[in-house]
Amino acid sequence: MSVQRIYAIALNTYREAVRDKVLFGVLVFATGVLALTLALGELSLDQHMRVVTDLGLASISMFSVIIAIFLGSSLLYKEIERKTLYVILPKPIARFEFLLGKYAGIVATCAVFIAIMGAVQLFVTAIQAGASTALVVAVPLALFAALGMGFALAKDRTLVVPIWSLVALGAAVWVCSTVDVELFRLLASLSLNVGEVLILAAVALLFSSFSTPFLTGAFTFGVWLVGRSAHDMVAMKTRVLSPTMKKLLSWLAEVVPNFNLFVPGRTTLVSTTAGEPLSYLATSLGYAVLYAAVTLAVAALIFRRRDFL
């Protein structure tokens, strides 16, 4: 396995993804939703901070899921549709390397999106917590100035955004550290969003290796929906579900990824027990990596046997 070949495919995948106008539309819309949480927070009686953080984190999770499904269901199929895959595969590159490169590019794109949205969420949270007006105005202006300078000086503009997103997230963390907010919970939730994307992108590529974009998107969304609800439905005590349906849901709960791990309750990440939130974060991300690895292995086997002639 060649890391250089995988990196080259991942870089091209990332460049192709960020050129898609749909992605920018989702980014702008998500930013607007996060800004709107400030107004919604003011409508609550005495839970302003909780409304801002909970709605903001839920929005980031939902939009990152949408982007992961969209990219995972379309980018591999585009290579086949445009017949660029027929040019790449005869070269000294294994099919699993091509698939891993696609996966890495999709995950990188989603991670950049989560970092940018995370920075916006942290700035919004800092504003709600009463941070210095000079900081919440000057820091974003400096970040936008740095982004413009990066675009002006860089030869490859697509590589500016990933670096800038991490700088923006770091600056937002610094601003939040000046006020009393649940900073660990916010950062842990963003990390769990990345874990959710790791699995979703792998599932999308699994279906994309043998299906069309529409069916891939539908199947992946179905897996996500079941993964969010199957465990709750199994635990639910009701007479509506027949024993057969309960058994089916129990089986599904064991097979499909448990996406509930990536949207834990607030108390899970702010527990007073030393090391418990960190342990939960490490365990959940480890589960995401393991499930994604197994899913990609199955996808590679299917993709390897597929005839493109």
C-alpha cells in the first residue's frame, strides 16, 4: 500500500468536493442557523446558554451528516460516470488504495466543515456568555483578513481552507476560554461529530461501490436513521411492536452502527467523575474507527470484484 498514492487521490477528492457549490450553500445556511440560535436563546426564560449550545451542536451534527451522505454517494459515482476511473485504474494503483483515497478526501472535507462550524458555534457561545465585544469582533475580522491573505498568496487555494479552519477553531477556543462555558463539552461534541462522519462516509462508499447515487443516499440515510433509533426502539416497552418486530430491531441494533454514541446526553460529557467524559470520548471514537475500517474492507472487496469494462 502506497501512502503517496492514497494521499494524491485524497487531495484530488478534497479539491473536487470543495468546488461543489452545494457544499458552500450548506455552509452558509448552517452558519445562519447557528447565528439564529442567539435569537432563539433570548426567547427562553432562563436557559439561554443551554438553548444556544444544544441547538448549535445539533445543527452541526445534522449538517455534517448531510454533507457526508452527499459526498459519499456522489464522488465515487462521478468517477465512473465521467469515465475518469478508466484512466486511473490501469495505472499502478490498487483499487483499495483508490477507495481509501476517496474516503480520506471525503472525511477531510467533512472535518474542515465541522471545524469551521465549530468555530462559529464557539464564537456564538462566547457572545451568549458575555465575552468581550472587542474580542468577538476583532478576532473574526482578523481571521477573515488572514483567509483573504492566504488566498492571495497561496498557489493552491484549496489547501488554505483546512489550515485556516484549524486556526479559526483554535482562536474561537481562546475566546471561549475567557468566559465561563462548557468548553470541553463543546469540543468533545465536535470530535464525536467527526466520529459519526467516519462511519457514515464508509457506509456511503460501501453502497456507492455497487449502486447509484440516489439509492446510495437513501440506503445510507436509512442506516443512519436506524442507527439513531433502533436501540431506543428495542428498549421501549410497548405492546404496539410484535415479538417478531422486536427481534428484528434487536438484530438491527447489533448490526447497524450505534449513532446514539455520537449524540450523548449533556451530563455524559460534563460528568464530575474524573476521566469519565474523556474515557467515553476515546471509546466512542475507537468504535467509529473500528466500524469504519470493517465497512471499508467490505467495500474494497466489492469494489475489487466490480467489472468496469
